[in-house]
Amino acid sequence: MSVIRKLLPAELAQYRAHLLRLDRADRYARFTGTVSDETIAKHCAKLDWGRTILLGVFDQGELRGAVELCTDRLIWPHEAELAISVEKGLQGRRVGTTLVRRALAVATNRGIKRVHMMCLSDNVRMRALSRKFGGRMSLEDGEIAVAFDLPHLTQFSLALEALEDGASAVNAMLDTLPAILKAAA
């Protein structure tokens, strides 16, 4: 069973391990360029948890996909940037769709009006995902710039995020139950 939930700063090592497991093509797609293990380690070390929200998909307790939502209230008062990565084993299983939907909902509930994303022009999956959520695409320097205009937050959007967070917590506990029962036996 896969569990999608927000990551805590204490789980940064799991995020780094996930990014390091991405193959060459998926790393290139995630970072829109070639990056080394050292660059990934530096990226993770520089994450500012005060302006970054990470949502991840855990499969059998291991982080296998993530969306990084970054904002800076001084530079972009009502805007944020989104980046997504999903390991090969979960690609094509709507994991990216769920991660992006959840990230856009979280952004809405933080008063964000527009979310930006960059993808390579040949990244068919990300372009399809962008269209699915009403993203406006434009070509910039050989890459696709996507902008998602978000609705205003509502009591319903806040309640939905709280419900999904609660369900994620329960699912995370259920995901660890087999290991707990095995240890107790």
C-alpha cells in the first residue's frame, strides 16, 4: 500500500536517498539538467523548511516519489515553484497526478495564487500532467514553463487538506503494522 504524506525535516535523508536513486534520465528531467550525487546532496542540505513543503509517496515504508513546493514571501508574495520526481517503479501509476494535486491544494491553502513549474520540452508526461491541472505552458529557452493559477482557499479546501493529512497518518501507521506484528511475534 502506498502512503502519500508531508515529510518532516527529520526525513531529509529519505528525500536525499530518493533523489539519488533516480536514474540518469529521471534526474535530468527532475533538475532539467545533468546533476551529480554531490549536487543532489547540496540541494538537500540547502532546503529551507520555512519556505519548502515536501510531499512524498512511501511504498512499503520507503520514499519513492516526491513533490517539492517552494515559496519565498519576499520575492514571490503569492507564488511558488513546484518540482516532482517519481522513481521508475511507480511511474505510470498516477502517483505524479496525486502528488501534484495534493501540492496544488496545499499551495492554495497557503494563500498562493500561482504555482510555477519547469519541464523539458520532450517530457510528455509532465506536459500531460500540466494540462490535466489547467497549467498554461510557454516555451522558454528550450524548456516548458508552466503556470498554474490557483483558486482562493475555502473552508472546503482547508477541510480536505486536513482530512487527507489525517488519512495519511492512519495509512502510515497501518503501513508499519506488519513490521510491528512481526517484531512482536
